[in-house]
Amino acid sequence: MRYQFVQLLILLGLTGCVNMTSSETQILEPPTASTGVTMNNSNPFLSSMELYDNYPRFDLIKPEHYREGLALGMEEHLSEIQFIIAQADSPTIENTLITMERSGQLLDKVATVFYAMSSTYTNDEIDAIEADFAPLLAAHQDQIMLDPKLFERVDYLYINKQDLNLDAETERLLNETHEGFIRSGAALSEPDQERLRAINGEIARLQTQFDQNVLDERNRLAVIVTDRSRLAGLNEGLIERAANEAASRGVEGYVIPLLNTSSQPYLSVLEDRSLRQEVMEASLARSYGGEFDNAAVIVTIARLRTERAQLLGYPNHAAYVLSNQTAQTVEAVNERLASLSERAVLNAQREANQLQTIITDGGEDFELASWDWPFYAEQLKQQLYNFDETELVPYLEMNNVLEKGVFYAANQAYGISFIERFDLPIYQEDVRVFNVIDSDNTQLGLFIFDPYSRSNKRGGAWMNSYSVQSDLMGAQPIVANHLNVTKPVDGEPTLITLDEVTTMFHEFGHALHGLFSNVFYPSLSGTAVPRDFVEYPSQVNEMWATWPSVLENYATHYQTGEPIPSVLLDRIIESEQFNQGYATVEYLAAAVIDMELHQLDVDDIPSADALMVFEQSVLAKYGLDLSMVPPRYRYTYFSHISGGYSAGYYSYIWSEVLDADTVAWFKEKGGLLRQNGDALRRNILSRGNTQEVMSLYNDFRKQDADVSYLLERRGLN
């Protein structure tokens, strides 16, 4: 199966990972499929991609093209699979696995663009198509992975692999492919497979409903302010943005939009405590009750996942997910989360005491609440470091950060450069496209940058691929980064926060993982690695956000061009461990509620009415039930766990152990030097999933990762 389509199904939580590779061989070509589905000749998915290798024709694609393309793509894919099954010759790597690798190209092309747009530029028609096709795509995947004749061919190769004289990559292809079939239910009885098909279809439908509810509820629950004086603390630019947001929604006054997380950026500057409380409570109440309620949705998904895991021979969904991750076992993850929780809570309580002192010393008579923490943390930061983050904002203009920060660091570390293109179509006016040029002046691929928040764009930040690197397919990577920065009024610069800067570097780390891929088979390309490893390269790339030579290069005043004062630069670096108790607790709280829900037996999963009581009991179990530090996400708007990160949100802290260890390695080796970047590229970033990923890491680092670097970074030691 082609990489993109399979990865989309993984993100939707519909299948285990099916990764394929091979040595260079003669490829058996299936005949052109003849299907009952027709596609209009004007459909851009049928035309050659003359603009650039596989670059989407955003200027021509219409919603009806997705319906036609998905339908025909599934038929063609099944025809190609039937060709493999119908062969009289005994199974070989070439006539079975490699031919599978080349199959499904039309479906891959259409599904890739469709799911990208459903996340970043959706509308009612796209939402309807997604709702219609999610169960159909799940059924399509099941029809292939549960085909007994196809599995028989794969199983024959697996049983006889010792006689096939396989190279290392081909053996990994065979092992991973066989495991993928087993994890998808190929070895189950027919009755169990029928139940599995029903479960997968229903999960796909419910996941689509969950994600659409999150977006609709976020837009509905934006906080409306009619009295301008209540916005005290916001600068004029933010007030103007709030007014423009209100105008765009057709309401009077000002609108404070809600971002994906529980805590909201405006809480750090709003002086009106009652308004801060209103914002936080609206955020925490999202999708629990009302028109866009997600409590029953996520509970039903969890029950179905558990039933599916038990059909496949696992005690619960978490055990199923972790069995092919680097963590391996539920016990290992639970132990890691518990060991960090106690340390993080002690740190957060110490921070809370400091904030309470500020409140009391200021003559106020109330206890620190969740809506107060960001506001008083900003005051404490000023006291400790003489550092007001608003001082920094004029030096953080987004285009400077991108071109003189993100791109500059990549150039220094890897020798690559970027040239903006204006000849390729884009789906929205703010989107930018860049050629990515390697150090030898050859083109690596394309990078797409989509920075601004929109009402039809899901929250958070992410990377996706429109095309993955593959020597087999002769394809170069096309990768995109999506952020949710608030768009300024016309003519004004886009000034962003230091957190948003770090997010830009993080997402570009994912982009580099895709751009640097140097593999033969698309299913092993770039970011096609275990979930608890995929965040590692992106987290490593965050280090350059505050690396002195990089920060000095991009942090220039948006009006005067003056470089950031050295004293301010020093304070930024000194304050990097500030508020880490809070940050670690809110993350761990989200990670444990994810893990605990997915470890339950079907009968123990709470009802929708009891879901938030269960959430609170989990937090209490780990000692993370701090009222002033809510989980980063709660069940009803936890989009990570509706899809591919279910029983996987722990991945960020798991990967951060490797990240912190790698940052220490860079510092030991002299920092931002080409030889260091080239070593990371050669050993990790270019390898995709062609080898067991922890062996890749150990080959690079020459030792196991040392967790002490993580503890030091987060102030937990």
C-alpha cells in the first residue's frame, strides 16, 4: 500500500502501520484498471502534475473532484490488488510486496489533498464528503488487509524468508508488512473479521464527528466582550484584532477566540479577573453538553477501540498501540509518567506559592485559580528576570523568524537554502511556497507555509506531506507546516510570541524529517516512524529558537531593524526553565488521562455523564489534580486522541528524552556546525523507517539516551 494513504488511515486510527521497502528490482506492472466508476476529464486529479512533481492543482480542484477521485481511486486500488492475488506464479518480493507498494496511486493522490484541506481549509461540502467517505475508506482498507489470499502470499514469504537471501531493508519490509496484516486482523476467524470491519467503520465515522464538533464548538464559544475597558492589558494591536474578529463574525464589540489548548494566550495580559475567568471556563467547557457534545462520542470510540484490541488478542487499546512503538509496553509508559508526575507537582506547587505571594502582597484576597496563573506568572517572570515578554514581541516579526531564524538555522546546520515561488497555485492567499535547495544546488523538494488561524482551520500546529520522497516512484517531498497565528490587520506586521516562535521551529523539524528522507520505498519515507519517535526530530529543532547566534539573526525590531539588546537576549536564555512545573503538569495531566482511558476494559469505560468524574479521578491517582493547572486538553476537545495519537500523547515526553540527550550532544560537539547537522541528517533524518529507530538513535549517539538531561531541562532534578 502506498505511504500517504496508509499514513492517513493511521492518523484516523483505522489501522496498524503497514511499512514496505525493497532493494532495487524489476517491478511487475499491473494492467490499467477498468472500473465501473468514471471520472470527468476535467478532474485535475487525472491530469499530469505539470507544475511540479505531484504539486496539487489547488486552482482547479473542486469538492466534486474529491468525490469522484476517492471513488475511482478505491476501485482502481482494489483492481490492482486483485491482479496481485490472481497471479499463477508463486509469491516473490517483486510480484507481491513491491507491486503492492506501487498500487493505489490515484487514491493516495486524492486522499492526501482531501485530508489536508479538511484540516486546513474546510467547508460544508468537504465536511460532508469526509463524513461520507471516512467509513468507506476504513472498509476499503479492511477489504485489502483482511483478504485471505493476499495475506496467504505475504505469509508464504514471511515463513520462507530465510531462504530468500534478503538484504536488511527487504527483510524489514517483509517483517513490517506481515506484522501490519496481523495487527489489521488477517489471522482472525471470519466472524471476528466481520465484527472488526463494523468496528473500524463506526470508529471512522465517530472520529470525523468528534473533529468537526471540536472546530464548530471552538468557533461558537469564542468570548464576546462589549465593554472595551474590560480589555485592559491588551495592546492596541490585540484590541484591533479582537474588533476585526467580531466584525468577521457579525457581532458587536470584541471577540477573544479560543485556541485548541485549555489555557489561552490572552490570560497572561488581561487585567480583568472576571474576564479571565470567563475565558478559561469557556475553554474548559468545550464540547461537553450542547449541540457539539463530544462526551458520548469519545466514550463510544474508546469502547470500540477496546473491543477491537481484544479481538486482536490484546488486553486493551493501549497495549495494542504500544506493542509496535519504541516504548513497547503500557507498564513502561505508566512508570515514566508516574515518575515524572511527582517531581513536576512539587515544582508546580513551589511556583504556585510564589504566585500566591504576589497576589497577597498586592493586597488581593483570593486564592490562585487556573485563570490567574498565566497573568501572575508573567509578573513573577518580570520580578525574577526583569523580563517582560511584551518587550520581546517587537523583535519577533513572523517573516523574520521564518526566513532569518528557521531557514537560517537550517542553512547553518545542513547547508540548505530556500527560494520563494510565486508561480504555483495556493488554496488561500496567505500561503507561501518555497523551493528547498540542497548544499550541492540540487532541489530537495518544496516547503509550504500556512501560518494564520481561520474559522475553517483546525486548531494547533502540524506538518503534513503532499508528496513523500521515494526513489521507486521518482518523487521528491512536498511538505507543509500549518500554524494558528492570529492574522494582523491589513498593513500591520505579524508580531508573535516566543511560544509561537518555538512552535515554528518545532514544526519545521518535522518538515526537515520529510525533506531529508533518502529512501527507495515511499512507505518507509520521512516521518513514517513510530509515534513515540516522530516527535524527536521536531523537538531537537526547537533548540535553535533560542540559540544565541540564531536568535540574534532573526530578533530585530520590526520598525527600526535594530538587533535585540544583548541584555534582553541574556534574560530570554536565563528564563528558559521558568514555569516548567506548570508546563510539565499540564502536559502530564493530558498524557495520563489518555493512557488511563485506553487501558480500561470495555465494561469499565465510564458513561458520557461520568466521563469528567473519571478524568478527575485519574488526575487524583497521579497526584496531578491541581485545580490551578488544568490538563492541556480535556477529553471532549482532545483531538490528538480522537485519531492517531490515542494512547500516544505520552510520545512527546518520551521523545523529549532523546531530544534533550541530542541537544547535549550538539553542545558537546560545538553547537550549530555543519558537521553536527550532517551527522544528524545522515544517521536519523534521512533514514525514515528503514531500520528499527532506536538502533538508528544508538548508532548516532553511540550510547543510550540519558534521562538526566530532560530532568535538568524541566527543572525536575
